[in-house]
Amino acid sequence: MSDTSVFPDPVYRDTVLAPLFEGVKANYAAGMSMINRAHLVMLAKTGILTTSDATKLAKCLAAIDVDVDINDLTYTGEHEDYFFLVEAELRNRLGDLGGSLHTARSRNDMDHTLFKMALRQRAANLIDELHALASALTETARKESDTLIVAYTHGQPAQPTTFGHYLSAIIEVILRDAERIDAAADALEHCPMGAAAITTSGFPIDRDLVATLLGFDGPQLNSYGCIAAVDYITGLYSAIKLVFVHLGRLIQDLQFWSAFEVNQIYVPNSLVQISSIMPQKRNPVPIEHLRHMSSVTVGRCDMVVGTMHNTPFTDMNDSEGEVQQAGYAAFDSGSRVLRLLTALLPACKINVDRVSQTTDAACITITELADTLVRDERLSFRQAHEIAASVAKGVIAKQVPLADGYNAFLSAFKNAVGCEPNLSEQAFKTAVSADTFVARRDCPGGPAKPAVLSAIQIYSVTLADLKARQTSRKGRHDAAMQNLTDAFNGLIGS
């Protein structure tokens, strides 16, 4: 069959190749230059190319980086993509020698190396912002370690605790999420270069050298997996997704707590918008933005992971440029959430008067009365619970604070036990105080101030370890960039 068509078809050019070219301009050109330089250094070090040829190629690559302003390029279809544009420049300037740079490598191993390099920088930025949020919450929890709040279960006032205790629970989740992202970031630190198309190369390549020059911890071992395994993508986006699933629950609490009817937390004027028609309304709109941006981030992560579903274990475009670039939006929206939440939470204050009112109205310290009866009156917990329930029912019906319910307590105790209690009125008031409730719960993980502060020390150590691991990765990347520059310049000098 005669075929007179010429690549690329205009529609394919405009719908696929041109957008991918723009993506390379925005995300991968600098990385491709680094890979070209590292691969050339390796070809020279191993003797695959002569020093003379490597020097010519090095000088030409350096000139192309200066002469070709990628931001001014418009995709024409003359070359399939930016990779072939650079190779064409090399061949135009050096003749057939320009094609020697591609010895012992493939677009397959290059692409996944590029993607990992782009992801590791974005992951590093997101990790830094997550660490900053954890630090801000840790400091806020320390300051608020004895600030009483109402803890809710099933949407109803349940027991008193402290804002520091509540934030400590959030910090633990954030630190676990940070550890998951840290592990996912480590999975980006294995270099695919040297895998070539699928099965490595018959040339005596040095995979360790290229990996080191590009700042990786080492080569990714199995060459088939280098071009087919996408778990570095699915693992990272799954870990990112969990951060914003979990932060979404915190954000829901902030929305609930700031509602007029609950009014447990005060959002400062700097983070409140006023209605255009109802001047009395203070709308904590940033909380709504946090909620929807978190959901958008979760959706973007799901998009990337879902695209990998039911794909073959091979090199495939499903895991490459188009999908990679689409996934970067998750980092953008996720970053906005982390930065806004880091500013919002420390700025908010607990409305202590409203907390006190809700504590009284909902009788939330009644559990400690039951516990006190078990300790001091030697009752079974079930009998103590029944007496406490009767007291709570009585004071709620009369709409009086539990502290004023001693008479109701005496009546309930006599009816249940048949005698007077040993508990005095003052001891009763102490038992049903929110401060007492919190202070007596001083076992590890409890809301008492010493327990909270002790936990915060543990969180601080965990966070410091995570930051150290992050610093170590960054240090390796920075050192590698300098080493690559020195090695490449050494070729030019030689």
C-alpha cells in the first residue's frame, strides 16, 4: 500500500506533540541538560568515547545551552521533540559525532530519570511545607497545653480536653503522613539511567557514576523495572493524597468550631470576610478554601494513580509526560493548603467563655463524677455511672451547671445506695470541674499538661529526624550538581 503521508500529522502535532514540547520547556529542559552532561562524563570515564570526542561533545553541549533559548522555541514538528532537537543541533555542528552522545542509553531510561528528578524537587518543597506546618502546630500545642476546649464525638459535646491535646492528635497524624512521604521521596532516589530501552547495554557503562552525578542514592537495580515500574509515582501521590484526606478532617472541625452556634474558636479579622449585604456576618472563608483545595488535591492525586491502573508492565505513555505534568497541579494546590493552614491555626484563639458555657450546659465532666464515686465511694463503675446519669439528667432539665447539682447528686446517691455519700459538696464541685477532669487524666497520651508536654517532646524528636533526612537528601543533590559541573568542565578543559 502506498503511503505518502508525512510525520507529524497536523492534528497529532497540535493535540499531542506541541503540548508535550511545552511541558518539556516548563519542566524538563534543565534536567535533560544534566542527564546529557552526566552521561557524557560516564562515556568518557569508561572509554566508550575517546577523550577527544567527549571534549568536542561537551563544548558543543555547552554552546547549545547558551545559544538555544528554550523559552523562545515554538513547536513546529520539524523535530519530534526537544530531545531530537538537541541531537539535531549536535549533528549539525559536529556531523556524525553528534549522534554518539546517545550511545548506551534510550529515551526510556532518560524519561523516567527526568520524571524522578522533577518529582524529587517538588516533593522536597512539599515536605518542607509539611514540616513547617508540623512545627507551627507543635509550638501552638505547647502554648495551648492548658487551654480548655470541648471535645466532640458524633457531633455532640462529649468531654473536656485542651486545645494542645487536640492539636497533639493532629500532629501525630501529620508526622505519620510525613514519614510516608519521606519513604516515597526515598523511592525517587534510585536512578534508571543505564537501563537503556529495557535490558541495559552491551557497552561497559558505569551506572553508579551517572547516578552519583545526578544526585541519586544509587542506580535502580532491575533494568526492566527502571522503565516499567511506576510505583515511585503511585507511591508518592498516594502518600500526598493521605495528607490532604487527613487534613480535611481537621478543617471540618475548624468549620464546625467556628460556626455561630458552637463558637469554640475565634478566627481573627485578617482571615475573615464580611458579607456584602449582611454586615453582622463574620465569614471564616479561608476555612472553606482549605476544604475545597484539599479535596482538589486529593482528586488530582487520584487522577494520577487511577491512570496507572490496569496498564501493562512496560514502557508506556500512560506514565510519561502528559500524566506527569498533570500531576504537578497536586503539588501546587497542596502547597497552598499547607501554607494557609500554617498561617491560620496559630492565629486562631479558643473562645474560653463559650467553652465554659458549653461545658456547663452539656454536663461534659460527668464522667469524672462517676470515676470519683468508684475511687472514693467504692462503688462499681456501672452503679456510679447510673448515679452520674441521673445527676446529669436532673441538672440539664433545670438548666443549671453541674457544679450546682449537689442536691441532685445526694438524691440520686441515696436512691441507688441507700445511704449518704462521703463526698462533700466542695469535693463534688472539685470532681466535676473541667480543670480537675483534665488534670486527673495524666497518663501517657492524656490531656493533662505534663502528659501533653511530654508527648510534644517526642514529636519534636520525630520531626527533627525527618528534617535531618530531608537535609541529607538535599545535601546530596546540591553536592552532585557541583560535582557534575566540575566533571563536565573537566571534559571541556581537557
